[in-house]
Amino acid sequence: SGTQIMTGEGHLEGITSADLSPDQSLLVTTSADSTARVWDLCGGKCTSILTLGHEFTYPECLWDCAWNWSGECIAVASASGHVMLFDTETSEVRHCFKGHVDAVNACTFVPYTSLLCSASSDMTVQLWDIRTVSCVTVLQRVCVPVCVCVC
């Protein structure tokens, strides 16, 4: 049995994913409540709430999240087919990657690079460069909707 390390107010809907920061001091969670939250694991408190921004005017389930290797940004996968890149210092959206035509189920960073991988129900996997904010490649017509990215 594990030891409870956090309690208190948090997401208003179910948690869909979680990822540890590179130094393992913080945890980011995503939820069906349209937010991602960053938690301080030592203090057990939410340190920031990442929201989608003004272009999203409707509730949006967030399916997955991933820290990049340096800890300076977090990627968040959404049900609308977007991947948002958040700056961890400001909690603001750095960029919104658009290219999928169905829900993005998973996202992950390629270790020690600027590459971000996203997998979607549209049966594609897309590889993005966060420095140039462009799509590097698209794997088309993967046999079934993709729900996991592993790098």
C-alpha cells in the first residue's frame, strides 16, 4: 500500500493522465475539466493551472500530458485534435499544434531533442519540432486509432 502524499482541491472532473517533471519534484495532470494542473510533490499543493486560452470557448477534455526533457515546457493533448505547448515558467500557451482531425489521445517528447510526438484517433501519428513549430512528418493510416506514444 502506498502513502498518500496529496489531498485537497483539484480537478473538477476525472483525471485522464499524469507525468513527472524531469527532476521528479512536480507532477502534471490532465482532466476532462479542460485544465492541466501542476502539483508540487513535496508540498502537496497545486502550483499552477494550465488553461487552453481564448480560442477555446467550449469544454475540452484533455487526454494526455508530457514534460520535455529540460522541464521548460509541457505538451497537452486535447479531444479537439490539438496539442498545446505550455511554458512552465509563465503557464501560458506557447503554441497550439493543429494537424489532427480527431482527438489526440497521446503525446510524448523524443528524449533530448526538440521533437514532440502526437497520436490520434484519426489514425495518424505526427512528429512536431517545437523550435520551428512545424510538423516534421506524419505517419498516415495507422491500422487502428492510436492511443499511446512511446519514445
